[in-house]
Amino acid sequence: MSHEVEAFMQEVIGRDPDEPEFHQAVHEVAECVGPLLDRHPEYRRARILQRIVEPERVISFRVNWMDDNGDVQVNRGYRVQFNSALGPYKGGTRFHASVHLGIIKFLGFEQMFKNALTTLPMGGGKGGSDFSPKGKSDAEVRRFCHAYMNELYRHIGPSTDVPAGDNGCGGREIGYLYGQYKRLTNRFVGVFTGKGIDWGGSLIRREAAGYGTVYFAQELLATRGTSFEGKTVTVSGFGNLGYHAIEKLNELGARVVTIADEDGFVHDPDGIRGEKAAFVRDLWTVHRMSARDFAERYDLRFRPGKPWQVKCDVALPTATENEIQLEDAQQLVENGCMCVAEGANMPCTRDAVRLFAEHNVLFGPGKAANAGGVAVSGLEMSQNSMRLKWSRAEVDDRLRRIMKGIHDLCLETAADFGKPGNYVVGANVAGFRKVATAMLEQGLV
Ligand code: 2IT
């Protein structure tokens, strides 16, 4: 590690010592952008790196709601408005017990660069709460979402900050959140993305993160002259992103052999397709069931641990941060895995990413590979502004082009900075450069 990066990281860690995921995300960017700062002394003079890691605004608020027993519950809500150089703050909402400020800051920081890579006019932000919908009744989820919006509504708006979903915040939650926003403001505006198809949502938004990750991985494989046809693929999370990745992989002739959750994974050597895949789609959203329930229903093997021990050609981590640790990466490499594309945000640890690079494993970092979700959110915003709706084919075509554009930009930037084939360098430098240039042009604001 260079002295400059080391000193910088000590500053960042010293300021907020309890935010390891945020430090991890910052560290990766800081390590990549040194040569860019050398080329642009004006970035150093304007202290862009020091400014870019500081959120423009952090909102933390109390969320009190009543559970089904009539007991009062208190959660903590957050919205981190990270950077608005490129457009209104934009990014998802995570509802999970593990949420704390450091998690939302890491996600908001990643989001800023991811959004820049899409080429659409969106700044970076993220929000959420330590509330987990798992195990809660529908009425409890609704009361929580309404309570969360009772505070959030004053901080967001179609030209200010446009939230969306993330882990634990899907179509149901977005409906409740949007409904309460509308009731409080008396406005029907494009303030959330991932909305229902009949009330302002975009076609393909639901599919976008999963499809987009697969489109990106297709581009990765194409650089080695191959495709998904006949490939064995391991997938972890089976939420919105995981399921739609599986759907697209099946369409492309791949064999998806795992899904997983916090308790373990299902191994289906025949491939999760047809009726089984359709059941995965509804597993949580309709049936509120787990991976173990899925295994029992189809008489498949359920094993504790992670799916990365299963032999595969391509691995798509689609669950959560740091789900691929060094030992998981070692197992993937030993088993001959040739490509890893991050569907989730930062699912691979720094050690894991380094190992993939050492072994020439194609690696698509999340801020590039999973940008399809927010890209179609950007298209949802465009459609809302025009009060028009595009067809599935139109949105899917734009998504494909955006993912190919991100891929090519990462590849070109990596080569330009002397790291051919290194998409981590490509994504970080290209995303950073765009945000940094806008910050510079807008002055010291
Ligand atoms: O991580 C992400 O990119 C998201 N959760 C989606 C963000 C968005 O605004 O659509």
C-alpha cells in the first residue's frame, strides 16, 4: 500500500472507527485512483478524494411503530445523501437487522460510482433501517413502512432524492412507502423507483439487476471467446436479483445448480429450471419461504454453509456484502471457476478479489456488474418525467446497451491505466473521474 493511501485510510478510519464496510469500500477506490490523481493534479489541489468520501448529508431518525401485540417498537432509520454532483441523490433502501450507519455509508459510496457508470443523471444515496421484514406480519411491515416515511418524506423528492428498494425492501414495501409519501404530500410524483407497473413503475425494473448482472457476465465471458451455453453456475441469494439472474441464465442455456440463504444452500445438480425456477420466483415474495423449504418441496439436498463449495464455471454472488471470503474464493479457484460477477454490493472481500486477479479469474465488481438495477431506475425516472411508458423491449434494449457500455468503459479505462482486464481499476477510475470532474466544475459546494 502506498504511503498516500495508508495515511488517507488512517484519516478515514480515525474519523469513524466503527464502519468497517465503509472503510473496505473506500480503501478499494483509494487504491485504484492514485494514477488518476497523478494525471490530474487539479483533483489533488481541490482535495477531491477527501471530499468524495464525506457524505453531503446524513439523516438519522427514529421510527416508532406498534407491533401486532400492541407493543411499541423503536427502530432507527437512515438516509445518507452522499453526492449530488451528477443528479438528484439516488439509491436503494435496505431493511435488515444488520443495518447501521456504516452499512448505509458503504452502500451510498458504492452507489455514487455505480450511478456515474450508468451515464444517467443520478447522484448517489442510500437509506434503510435495522428493521427486518422477515418474521413480521404484513400489517407490521405496513405500519413500519408508514412510520419510516413519516420522517423520510421531508427529505426526498423527484428532483432531490429518489429512493428505491434493496435487501428487505421489495415491491410490497415500496408500495407502502410510496402510499404514505403520497398521503403526506398530496403529490403523485416520481419520488421512488421500483413502483408497481400500473402506478408509475417501469417495465423490466424488477428484472433489471438480475438481467443486468448476467448481461455484464456475458460480456466478460465474450472476452475469452465463450458464453453461458452449457456453463454450470452457482447463485446465492434468490431475491429479486437472484431470481431474475436465474431466469436469464436458463434462457441462455446455463445450468444453475444452487440457491442459498443465511441458513445454508440447496444443491440441485440437474439445474433449477422450469417449475422449480418458477417456485423460486415466488418463494419469498408470495410464500415467505426459505431455501430449506424449497429443498424439502423438491426433495433436493440442503446443506449448511455456502454454495461456493460446489463446482462451477461461473459464480454469481447475489446475496450480501462479504459473502465470498478468502477461503470461499480459494475453493472457487481450485474448482476451476473462470468468472465471478458481483450481483450483490461488495459480496467479495478484498482478499478474495486479489486471489481472483492472481488466478486470472474474470471478475466484475458490483458497481459495474450490478448497475442494471439502478440504470432502469434512471429510466423509470425519465418515463415518470415524460409521463410516458416504454415497452418491455425498449427498456430491455436500453438496459443491454447500458451494460455493454459500462463493460467497455471499464475495459478501456483499465487498459488506459496500465491494468488491462482489471475491471476493479476500470470501474473505480471511470466512476471516480466522472463524479470528480462534475465536482470540480461546480466549484467548492
Ligand atoms: O444497489 C442498488 O443499486 C440498488 N439497490 C438499486 C438502487 C436504485 O435506486 O434503483
